[in-house]
Amino acid sequence: MRKFSFCLITVCLLAFASANAQQQESYTFCVADSYAYLFDTSAATSSSYYKRWTLSSPTAYAAYFLTGDTILQSVEYKITGSPGTGGTTGKARKIRWDGTVVWEYSVSTATTQMHHDMYGMPNGNVLFIIYEEQSASPTTVGCSQTLTVWSEKIIEVKPTGVAPSGAWGGTVVWEWHLWDHICQSVYPAVTSTYVTSVSDHPELLNVNYNMTQDWIHMNGVDYNAELDQVIFSSHMMNEVYVIDHSTTTAEAASHSGGRSGKGGDFLYRWGNPAAYGLTAGGNNSGFNVIHDAHWVPSTNPDWPDYMCAYNNNTVGNVQIVIWEPPYDTVAGYVGYDFTPGSIIGPTTCTKPTIPSFTASNEGNSQQLDNGNILLTKPAVGPSGGTFYEVSGSGTTYQTVSVKSSHAYRVSKCQVRGPSATAGASATNVTSGTVINLSSSAIAPSETNPVYTYSWSSVPAGFSSVDQNPTATVTADTRYIVTITNTELGCSDTASVLVALGSGINDAAFHNDLAIYPNPTTGIVNLSEAFITTTDFTIVVYNSFGESIISGKNLKSFDLSEQANGIYFLAIATEDGSIINKKVILMK
């Protein structure tokens, strides 16, 4: 789940470094000052990088590698008087392999401020954490004092604007406000927030716990596409929280709606029971200033689908805290099982052995598919900063000193894999027409790569290993090409639909349709916005052109019984258009 969108690459093999069979061969991405780096597993110093970008502005908090040619960077931008102190970012940029800025978005006003973390989503949108000022008093919300509070919201932004015009920006397509989900048990007259016991309402935040101006101070955000949920961490509350992303913005402001039926209320929280009126430390998290809340990927051999946070633990050494939440599945929806009024579990957690160091603020970890852990010791002052790869038992496999507070592992195929395209000389023809098919691939990191080409069709019957073959069209046919880098073994697939007559065409883009997660381990979901506004039929084909699933207005489908590989979706909408998607199954 963590930090980078999954790329559509057929083969993302976990190779192993010949120098150390226990170390996962791939790249580590991190930023330091005005540079971004990719280090391979043989790197021992900050000067032995595979790739370095010179950035036009220093990174304010962290940056993330999204695909084979794009970085998502946070940049400090703060107007005078805007909320927030440490960790303010204010601006985000997308940057290509060659260093070209292709998108920029900012939030910094007199009452709002982008800060700390962000998340590049599979659909190309970005989640941001935003300070927003709120007025708190005994008579308005039941707050025990009167002050201006830096509360929080999370927004999802769809990028707009095309480089190099510089007319960049974004459209907010979803937002959630913490201020809509508060409670208190002090002032009964304030009926909008009053509850008789805050411990009976852990789905809401007690407005009177630790009330200061910088009240929450969110600092980490992650998205789970399979659950369609968001997790975030709070420095001041020493807790992590999970909310439902499947809601509309209106539902997110309420206490009902979405897949959970709970609107924007907390689905789960963990780390500090005192924040909801119960025993401090009762779940043994040990949290004391935390960052980097995230899900451990389901592919991890030791902690699949667990949760994790970076415990700065300012009274001692840094800890990586990993725990298994009490998942509860009802009618296909994954929620959380706990009893209001009791400590939310678990009451035990794992704290793997890591190098001993202190870090008062910032830092991250990533649980790797080979069982190791990548973690950072943040830079302090003008120097310092290190990232480590260690085993779960504490064996250190790599140490690189670089002034970075976040580091993330990406595979060689994610960095260097091809991006394929396919086309045809005509897409609407009469039966028996001979067409010219075409294909190409780009990989910005590669110099003169050698590719192989493999064509197939849906329905089955056509095959070729030529880059640009010809085909005779006798029925509506989707032609599919898989392009493979022969040196790396990394592949990508593209397709083109050729139809008889003029009534069927590819829909170039459908704003409200997203499929997730992609890649998937089995379950594939269609976005709520699409399925609630459109009547459609769907057919899922395997790579041999065989129909394996079909249905009308399906919210989701299950590929877990199928073989790993690429599957193709043909979605026919009520207006007569056909939308074509592909999904990768990686169990």
C-alpha cells in the first residue's frame, strides 16, 4: 500500500543480489536537500547512486516515486499568517525522469495550509493533509476553553493542467473534515457534540483531550485500495485512525453512508486509549510522538495486512510498531471489530529489532516482500541521516548515510519497465478489412533497450511476434500486445479495439470509473461513483480471449481462482460506449 502507485507491469520479479542472497534487489528512493536519489542494493555511500535528480526546490517533508518516470515531491510554500509550524509543505510537484516539472498544486491561505504527508493514488489523484482553522469555545462545540484550533482535513485532488504551459492546478474530488467528527461530555447544552461518555463513542474525537492550537498535527497518510480506506497518524494524539474513502464528500461530513455505513466517522483507532477516556497505555503501543501510519502490504511474509507506525519515542530509541487490527468481514465489506467503552485492540504488538538511534521528529519504515524492513534515521541539523535495510531479527544488510527522513523501496521493473502503447490504421471497418497494427514502448531510464512483442486477441484467434503486424478483421476484436525488455524481463501490455461498423468505440476516458486495487490479489472493485450513476454490463477476459466473468452492474468481481497474469475488462454502458480496462492479478 505504501506511498507509490502500482505500475501496470506484467513481471515484477523479486530477484536477489548476488552479493547477499538475503537482500532484496531493487532500488531505494529518497530525497535529501535539493536532490532525489535511487540507490541500488550495492550502494554503500551517498555518492554511489544509480540515479540522481537535481530539484529546483528543496523537499519540505518527503517525496515518492510513483511510476517509471514520475516523482511526487513536497515543497515548502507558506504565506505569512497561514496555520502551522513544523512540517509545513504548502506545495506539491510531479517531476519527470529528466527533471521537468509537469504539475504543481498548492494550498496556503490565511486559514489553510498543506503540511506533512501526501499519497499518490492509483487513479493518478493525490491525497493531501491540510490544516484548517476552526473556532472553539464552550458554547460552540463544548470546548473547555476558547481558542482558534488548527484542525485537519484530508482532500483528494485530481491534477489539472498540462506541461509545459504552467497552467497547473487541481480539482478537489473528495474531502473529509475532522471537525465534523468530534464529541464532548462536558457541556450538555451543546447538543451537536454532547455525549454522556466519550469512551462509548470512539468513532468520534474528544474535543477536550489535549486541546491546544496545534491540536492534532497529522503527519502520515496512507491509502488501502482494496479496502478503499485511509489511515493517518497524529503526533499530538499518539494514535492512528482509519476512515472510509468510499463515501461522497457529503457522506464524509456525516455519520452514515459509504461502504461502511458510518460516513466519515472513525472506523478504527489505535495507540492511546486515554484519548477516548480509557486507560493510558492500555493497548501497550508505547506511542510517544508517532509518524508514518501505513498498512503493511498483503504480500509481506510476516505481517500481511497489519498496520505500522514509526514511534519516535522521545524518551528513548526509535521503535517500529506493528500490529494486527481486528478485521471484521460482513457481506464482503472489511470493517473492524471492537466494543465501544472498552480498549480497542489488540493489546499486544510487535516491535522488531532495529539499529539503536533517536529521532525526535519524522522518519519512516517499509516492510518489504522478502521479510526485511527498510527504515530511516532522519537528518538532524546540517548533517546526518541514514537509511537501513534490516531483517526482522535485526541483521543489517545495508546502511547508506544520506540526509533524508524518508526512504522507500521500488522494484527494478517499477523504475525501468516499459510503458506500452498500441494502435491500428483503422478502428471502425467492414468485415474482411486488412488493418495495420502498431505498437511502441518507452522507458525514460533506458538507453537503446531491446524489446520483444507478443500479440493476441479477444476473441482469440490472432497472434504475432512482430512489432507492427497486419490482421484481417471479421468481428469486433481487441488486439493485445505485450512488450518485454529482454534484459530486465519487465513487461507492459497495451491494446486497441477494432469494431465492425461505427457503433462501438473505446471510451477514451470515463471520469467516474476506477478499478482497484490494481494489481490485485483477487478482489477487484469498481468505483462507487460509477456503479451508482451508470447501468452497465461487464465481461472479463483472460489473455487467451476467453470470457471468465460477466454480469450486469457488478460492484466487484473475484479473480482469486484464476492464474496470475493480465485480465481485460469490457464495460458496455447504457449510452452505447465501451470502456476497456486491464487489471493485473498477482497472488
